[in-house]
Amino acid sequence: MTTLSKGANMAVTASTIRAVLGWSPGSGVPDVDASALLLTSGGRVRSDGDFVFYNQPQHASGAVRHLGKQAGTDSLDIGLTTLGQDIERVALCASVDGGTFGQVPGLHLRLLDAASGAELARFDMAAGSETAYVSGELYRRDGGWKFRAVGQGYADGLAGLATDFGISVDAEQPAPAPPTAPAQVPQHPAPAPPAVRPTAAAGRDEPSIRLTKGEENLPVDMRKRLSLRKQQIAVSLTKHGLTKLTARVILVLDASGSMSGLYTRGTVAGVTERMAAVAAQLDDDGEMQAWTFASNPARLPDLVVGELPEWLALHVRVGQVSLFGRKKPPKGLRPGQVDMRAVGIQNEEQKVISEVRAYVRDNPVPDPTLVLFFSDGGVYRNDEIERELRAAVEEPVFWQFIGLGRSQYGVLERFDTLPGRRVDNVGFFAADDIEKVPDAELYDRLLSEFPSWLTAARQLGILR
């Protein structure tokens, strides 16, 4: 059995998976329900039939079944071999009635081989004011299936979660006015379960899209991508009740030797363009500070959204990897470009973390800072990294680490469970192949922990 941390993933070889949502029942603990959403490559359901929950306990194909509750558990069976080929993901969800998940102790998800009963994985979750949750997801990858521990909360319950995946939940009709004459009525009428239909949700607050100076100068195709991505970022934040948010965004790019292929294939350039949309939507000046690092950190020129094509060409690259060891500087370095020989090839994350912390201290702003930190693994300076990030707990910075498909992420994977911090200031998830991850999924995962940190940091006085 594998114990997973938030953002971790694993291969799944069993043909039928039993997903068991568990908690510790008791006095004052609200009721918890498990559900599943069958999603296409666009991250949406095809129809209301792709929502399996207590009021619709079996999918028409028979591939997903809601098994019902026992004491402290609610379970679903997912037949991976019988899912339609157009189903790319199965989101394993949870909702709570009469309270929040912060009132539910011992919340966890277990994956079992439904045929043998063998436990394959366990994911322990922590929550606060959320009333709905995506605890994990099963997803196709390279002809097989994998499981990812997600742990993303929603503030607006099962209805809000469902609408975000393309389902609309009918609002309950207001109760009729009481009769003027006494009448016999049931003392505790059962609430009607929500009805679902596959239409866009109506009446929800429209997210605010920020226009960035200079984006009108971008190539047409890049400008269209930027606009769509800003909308998706706004939607992801709206799920957490953040229709308007301003934050400083900082980008950190791993340039160690093992990253060479990701630069050569254009993966890092693609990631950077997608992160520029985060700065365009959140940062009031549309600029993003950036660092690259390996053995040593190096500050890159600020990324200005309107200059994105030139910035990518000049600064998102491994550089003179083949020239390591040469005594003369390479010819043709442009102003602001980094001589990668000075950066080196090893993994020294703690150095760039320290340098970014110093920059934030020396350049205070009234808004929170979101650091988007990309690495392909090989983390080995665990003690030094932990000391830096623990020391940063009292600073107005949230550190979101994104793994680019390798392994050995070390302490970054364990930060969600590390004790002794007033607030969890670190998020982590790994993407097997980030180029194949849709924008909607990437931004949902990228911004899943930042809102809860904002709330906690404000309550503790870390943020103004």
C-alpha cells in the first residue's frame, strides 16, 4: 500500500477500483457523501448521466457505481476497462451536509483493487471551510491509468463543484407560505435531492478579467491564448470565492542538466507562456519577476506580457550547456541574457529560495506574493530547503512547486504534512506530461492551495 501526499500520482493496474472515502464519525460531525464525475479531455461531462452520486447511483454504462455508506465510509466502484474511450478522467469528489470539511476529522481516501480487496493507496486530507472536495482523480496516461491525489476544496458545496464541470444544479424552490389555518404538516420533511442537467450555471458572479498593458502588441494567436487563459484563471479563483485578487507573481525555472530535453523540446517555453497569463491576470502591472537556477541562481529580466515572444526567445533556454568548461565567454550574449556556465548543472533549490526571499523583503508590496517554482526533481538538499521554507512561514509569500514529470522531489512532497508551522505556506503537485495537461486542469491545480493560504495568512496577521 502506498501513502500519497497531495499532488502525488501512481500507476493503477487493477481493472476495477474501489474508492473508499473515509472519516471519523461522531457527535457534531456533519454528514459526508462521495460522488464521481466522468470527464472528457476538455474537463467537462458529456451529459447529466456522467455525474454519479447519491441521487444517481449508477452510470448508464455500469462502469461507475455508488455503493452507499457504512459507518464512516462512502464508496464508489470504477470499472476502468468499461469506461468509454472519450472519458479521460474520473474525478472522485466529496461533499458535506450541515457543516464544513474542517469539522470532519480523519478525512481520507483509500483506493482498493475491487476484485481482491487489496489496498493500493491512501491519501490523508486536511480541509477548512470547504463544503465540497475533489479528493483524487483517475486519468488516462500512455495507454494505461494513473491516480493523482488532488485535495482541492470548494466553498459552494456539491452544487458549485458540479457546475464547474459542466453540470447545473437546480435551485430549491422556496417553501410556500404557511396556511392561515392550522394544518398538519410533516415535522421534518426530507429535502429534495438536487436535480442535474448539463447546461451552464446561471446567476453566478462573472469573474473579473484584467486587461494588461501591451498585450495588444502580441501576435494574434498568442493574444487569443492569453485571453482564454486569463478567463480560465479567473474561473479557477472564482471557485474559491475570489472574483477579484491582486498578487505579485514570481517565476522560478529549474535549469539543471536534467532539464535540457525539456528546454530543447519547447516544454519550458510553453510553461512560461502559460504562467505569464497568471501574472497578466493577478499582477496589477502585468509584469513577472523571474529566476533561473541550478548550482547557482540567476535573476532574469522581468517578464513583461507585451514583450512575451522576445522574452521567451532570449531568456527561456538552457544556454551554453555545451560550452561548460570553456574559459572565454560565448559570443552573442544579448543584454540581460544569462551565461549558463555561471549557473551550473546541479540542483541547489535552497539558494534561489533564499534569493527570492531577500527580493521580497527588499521590495515590499501591499499584495501577497505567489511564487511559481518549476523543477524536474532530483531534489537532495532537503534539510536546507526545509529550513528556508520554514523560515519563510511568517513572510507574505506562498510557494507553489510544480514537478515536471520526473521524481525525487524530496521534502517538497512532504511539506503538506510537516508539523510546526503556523500556516502551510507551500503547495506541490507533479505533472507527468505538462504539455498534455489542459489549461483548466493546470490552473485549478496551480491555484488550489493559494486561496486557503490567503485566508489563514490574513487571520494570523501575516498579510495586511
